[in-house]
Amino acid sequence: MLQPIITQFLSGISIVAILVIVAVGLAIIFGVAGVINMAHGEFIMVGAYTAAIVGQLGGNTFIAIPAAFAVVGLLGLAVERGIIRWIYDRPLETLLATWGVGISLQVIVKLIFGSELYYVGAPKMMDGGLRLIGLLPFPYYRIFLIVVAIVMMFLTFYVIFKTKFGLKVRAVRRNRSMTGCLGIDTAKVDMMIFTFGSGLAGVAGAVLAPIKSVSPPMGFPYAVDAFMVLVLGGVGNLWGVVTGGAIIGEAETILAFVTNNVIGKLLVFIFIVLAIRVFPRGIFGYYERSR
Amino acid sequence: MQAVLEIDKLTTRVSGYTILDEVDLRIHANELRVLLGPNGAGKTTLIDMITGRYKPTSGKIRFRGHDITGLPPDRIFRQGISRKFQVPNLYETLSVFDNVMVSLKGERRVFSNLLRRTSPEDSDRIWQVLEWIHLVDKANEAADTLSHGERQWLEMGMLLASGPQLLLFDEPTTGMTEEGKFQTAEMIEKMAQDHAVLLVEHDMHVVRQIARTVTVMHQGQILAEGPLSEIVANETVQQVYLGKGGNGAS
Amino acid sequence: MARVHRHTVYRQPLLPLWAVVLGVGIVIGIATYPFYGQEYVTSLLGKFLCYAIFALSIDLIWGFTGILSLGQAVYFGIGAYFVALSLKINYATLHPTRYGGTIPDFMEWNGLTELPGFMEPLLSVPFAVVCALLIPTLMAFIFGVITFKRHIYGVYCAVITLAEALILQDFIIEYQAYTGGFNGITDYSNYANVYFLWVILAVTVFFYIAGRMLTHSRVGTVLRSVRDNDVRAEFMGYNVANYRIFVFCLSAFMAAAGGALYAAWVGLVSFLDTGPVFSIEGVIWTAVGGRGTIIGPFVGTFLVKGAEFFLSGVLADFWQLIMGGLFIFVVLVMRDGIIGSIGKWIRRHRAGSIEQIIADSDAIAADRQRDFRPAGASRQSEEV
């Protein structure tokens, strides 16, 4: 009786990890610059394809991760300089423009790679699973994902709170105009944070490639999940990503077990909509003073 | 005389900070009250509380006998309180005329407005207001084409058109030229003949031009209250706000 | 800027003559086309008209009220599915399958042997139409009350509506026994004839005129003021949430009507008509045509969909790339859309040349200079 619940709970933790991985890049961009990148899913997808190429060239996931960070980071930089930079003051239209970027990326990738599914393998050392007493083996790769999620959170935390760049980022977030008056190039901060966030999306893609088959439209569901994590958890604070991810991940897993995937998602969605009535800017956005 | 606005022991605490501390205030009909105080004294917060933007932690606000503490902003407006923001808040793509038109005193509900026509009386009133704020020439221009001073005046015109009993002005002369400040102060004084007015101001020239009773706030509390001459002579006020020279911030 | 003498307010007439003439011309053109034109174009015309209704519904909430909903297809789709299901169920009872079953084929494929109880009322097409219109409106009302009453709008609303559309899409695919799933609902007797085209045309004209009347009314001005500065509107006494809910429900009703007509005309309804992709496409048609204008959505829909029809065969995947570029283009460059840009050009023209504008401004400034009184001058302080 207890066993399926524990299995679901553990499985849920890996879903939480996935949600954190895909959401953290989006969170810092939205938290600082106030824009949502609708091409986030496609950025993840490009990261996954980078991992596929690395795989073809003989590398493994550990090489794919920095490669994807670089590739998608540069992609993000290009998008920011070419498009986003002109429309920071119009967040709704950024949604539309980045959606256009997303569509374009899907087409370009499809034209280059075709639309059949790619299979990217996990590193050999991670085959198999952790055998816990009386439970099904918990795949090592899933544990790896949890580790990656934790590392990404730590990395982001470090960058935001322990570096000079991060100090500028926090200053811009608190009071953009004042920070500008103090001589800090806020446009440059936006650009760098967008690049960094995009790089994280690339890492997400590289790390998730072995789990789900790689194809041009693979990224969109992840993007929507990331959005929901941000809406629920809030962007005031990095804890928002973890909290939002934890609640959504566990709830979806357990509800999907009890009913089915789609009803699970529906119930979680309803929960989120009701929750933001209490926390209009997300759970951790609550303490933010409106700008 | 019965006070139009009665504030009793209004207190607001946010995240451990006390922004308003047991504020008591009485404003009477057709009174022009000036609210002074250094930055951070709580003046704008007080206006936010009166107009319903935020709920106070404790205390009561009564307007013409009704308890309006914590009501939403649109309901407080309909009770008869209009507020001008420090930064002019206008309907940017609407014309000057339409900005005033949509602010006219009258029906606010959706279904009542479906078949509403602007009557000749309404139209006259709008033109009257536009003349008053010197924007007749720009009646058909979109609000975002106006200069800063004109924007301030447009918002004042919108307030006037809305026919309230109490007008709250939050530093309405911010960013204006001397000439503009003078004219604005005149306008406010004229408005005070028919409305109760609470004016938050920093510019001592303007204050000297029109102030009668002045309330000074400091760190969320009422520091002093009385005619301008008394306030200026008050030592505590001088220390806290007016500065050593006594000419104050501008 | 021409000098305005005292009592002149520039007002667009409710139905300018040129619009009436042009409109009548277009209506007659579309209404008579089936008699001499090609069949596939006729079927496109009907389809595009339904899409134009959908785009108008988006313009009302986005162009005029500033709510970007990325899930309007939910209402279109539910409207479409109700009608399609009803028509399909009726068709199935009259055309038994080879196994003798009188229920829709997709139900049979999924193991159902008889019509589910809760679907029996759909045997009545009028009932299905009522459901098609009312249920989306009710859903919109509930959604509006939940979100707008808490002042949740902007990016948050956009993202939530996006998720909503995706979930509905997933639902439809999952419960294929009841919805036809991936394949959708097809092979039923659809009304692909001239008279129904006239019905669609009439409904389209009705909605467009109603939309024009709404946006021309005081409510329209209030909606635009809510769009421009909802804080100011609220502090000026308007219950902003109520206005948003009102226009959101109206928009859902319109989208649902478009969907219902679509299902009846086209004869094929699938999850693609309900999801985020279709929702955002509708936004783009509106943006291309010109948001915040009433004819913009119509123009944008016909242009983009028309171009898609003629070009996508040739260009295949490149068309999607063009669409992606179009999104970016419409946001960065042509913000007012086609109609909006034309309108702007006309207004500029009316304002006169640059020299005229400068001369007028100088004249006004001179008038004001005449009345100048510096601060403090000729005004003695009284008691101070």
C-alpha cells in the first residue's frame, strides 16, 4: 500500500527536478527584465540538439552541457540584441515576438535535421538504477537530474548573490532607474541576464535530451511547465522556482497516478489559478513591493 | 463645522516598518489643507489609504459620515473622493477631450454606459473644464503628445470634471515651470472654494501662495498642525523639515 | 495640428460612408461568388469569415481593452466541438456503419457500443448550438471572475490562458472516445451550400457592426481607458474588473459563434482548432490587420490566411518561417498593422504639413505668453 505512494513520491522528485531545471533560466530573465521568452521551449530544444550533435561526435552528456550552454547562450544573445532589446517596455508584445522566434527556430531545426526523432543516450555509467529495499530501481539518470537541478540552483544563486555582476542584477531588479543613475549600464545587465538565462535553457535541453526524444516541437510543453512554475512560485526570489516546481511536480505526479495525466494537469492548473488569487505575483512574489 | 474627512488613529505597518502611526486628521468642507513633510513621512501612503489603494493595519477613515476604511478605490471614488497622482496618470491614446469626458461625474457601471450619449450639458461642462485648464486648443490631441505641465493640468481637469467633494493632490506642481506652478496654485485655490482639498506639496513658494491650515507629517506621525505662520515659526518643524535656512525643499 | 475653434471635437462617424460602400461591395461580392466561382475558393471564403469573427473577438479584448489572451481558441474550439458532435451524432443515426452501429465511428473504434448518456441531448442540434454559445461564455465568465477580480492581467493572464488552451487540447486528444481525439470529428453532413454561406456572412456582418457600435460607445471609450491606464480608471470610479469580464465574455461568445459556424461549414473539427497555436495565430491576424480597429482583424485574417493558402503549397516549411518572421515584424516594425498605419497616415495628412504644425504650435505658445505671470509677482502674501 505504501510502496506505490513512495515510488510516486520519488518519481515526483525527479519531475520537480526537471521543472526546476527548465524554469530557472526563465525565472531570472523574467525576474530581472520582466519579459517572458516564449521561445524558451525552442531554446531547450536547441540545447537538446546540441547534445545530439555532441553525441554524434563522440562526446557525452558532460561535454554536452557546457556546449549547450554556449550555443544557446549565444542564440539568446542574438535574440536579445536583435529583438528583445527594442521592446522591454512592452512585455506583452515580447511574448508575440519571441513566439515568432520559437516558430522560426522549429522550422530551421526541422530543415536542418528533419523532423524524425533523435535518440540521445545517457552516459553509460548511469545505466541502471539505485536499488532501494522493496522498491523498483530508481534510475541513476533521474538521480543525476536531481543533482543537476541542485547544481543549477546553486550556480544561479552564486552568480546572483556572490558576484559583482549579480550585484548589478539585484540592483537593477530593485530599482532600475536609480541603478541607471548610478552609472550602471542597465541595458547591458539585461543583455547579460538574457544570455545567461538562455544558456541555462540550453543546459536544460542537454540534460533532458536522454529522457525524451529530441524533435523540433519537443520544447513547447517544457516551456509551458516553466511558465506555470513561475506563475505559482513567483519571481521575487529563487526560492520561488524551487517551491513552484516542488508543488507542481509532486501534485502532478500524485494526481496523475490517482487519475490520469491530463486530469492531473487540469487539477494542478485549477489549483494554480486559485492560488494566484491569494498570491497574485506568485508565492514568493508576495513580498515584493510593486514597482 | 462637521468634518468631511475624519481619520482616526490610522496605522499601517508593512514588513515590520510602521509607515503611518496613529494618524488623526480632520478636513472640513471647502477647506484647503496643505500636507507637508519630508520624503518618507508617509504623505503619499496616507493618500493611498484614503483612496483605497492599500488597507491600513488599524484605524478608521470616515467620509461624510460613511466608513470607507479598506474599500476598493472605485467605490471610494463614487463616495466623492478624487485623487491626483504624483506622476500624471492619463489615458495616453485618448484625446484630451475624451480624457475629461470619461472622467465626468456620472454613471460608472457597464450596462448603464452601453447606451450613454454625451449630452449637450456634458459637452458644455467638458469645454468649460478644458478652458479652465487652458487646453481647449489641444482638445483633439492624444494625451501622450502633451508637455509635462499640460499633463498635470489635464489630470487636474479630469478630477474637476469628476465632481467630487474631496480632492487629493499629490505634489501636482512637480516638474512645472514657475509660471506653471503659479497657475496651478491658483487653480487649486479656486477649486477649494467648492471642494475640500488636501494638497501634498513640497514647493514652499506654492505653499506660501495658497496655504491656510497646514499639517506637517514626519515619520508617519502628525508633527504639527495650524496656520502657516505658526508652522513656519515652529522650531521642531524647522529642524525636521524646513532646514536651517527655513526656505525648505523645492 | 489645425487650429480648433471652440466647439469642435473630432469624432469618427459610427459608420462612415466609405466603409458602408466598401462593406456592401464586399458582402455582395462574397455572397454572389459561389454562383460563378470555384468551389474550393467558396469553401475558403466561408472558413475565412469564421476566422474573421474569431479575430474580431481577439481584437475586442486585446486591441481595445489590452487583455492578451493566448487561449481564445478554447472558446472557438468548444463552440466548434459542440456543433460538430451534434451533427456527427445525427449523421451516425441516419447512416449506420458497416457493423450496424448508429453511433459516430470514432466512438465505435474506441469500444463504445452506444451513445454516452450525457451526450444524448446533443441529438438536438438547436440544443447543441445553444450549448456551443453559452458554455464558452459561462467559462469565460468564471475565468474572468477568478482572475480579473484579483487584478491578474498582463503577462500572467497571457501565460495562464496559454496553459488553459494547452490543457483543453490535451483533453480532447486524451478522451478520444468522446471527441475523436487526434483525428478529430469528420464525415458528417455539413452545410456547405450557398445559403449557409449567407448565414455566416450575415453573422459576420452582425458581429462587426455590433463591435463597431460597442467600441464607438461610451463603454468603448472606457475600455480604451482601461487599456491605457487601468489604475487611473479605477481611481476614477470604474470597476475595471467588471469591464474586463464584460468584454471577455462578449469575446468568448463571438469566438464560440465563429467556431460553431466553422464546424457546420467545414465539416472537420480537430484539436488544432482549440490549442495555443490557433489562439496565437488569431492574435497575429489581428496584429497584421491592425489591432484596435474593427476592420483590421478582417483584413488581417483574409490577407494572412489567403497568403498561406496560395503560398504554403509552394513554400511548404518556409511558410512557417515567414509566419515566424511576421510575428517579429508586426511587433517591431508595423505596430499599428495595415489599417492602423493607413489611419495614421490619413490623420497626419489631415494635420497638415510640418510647417503648418510648427506655425500652429508657435501661435498657441504666443497666446500663452500673453497671459504669463511669474510666480510670486503681483500677489502679496497675506498673513504670512
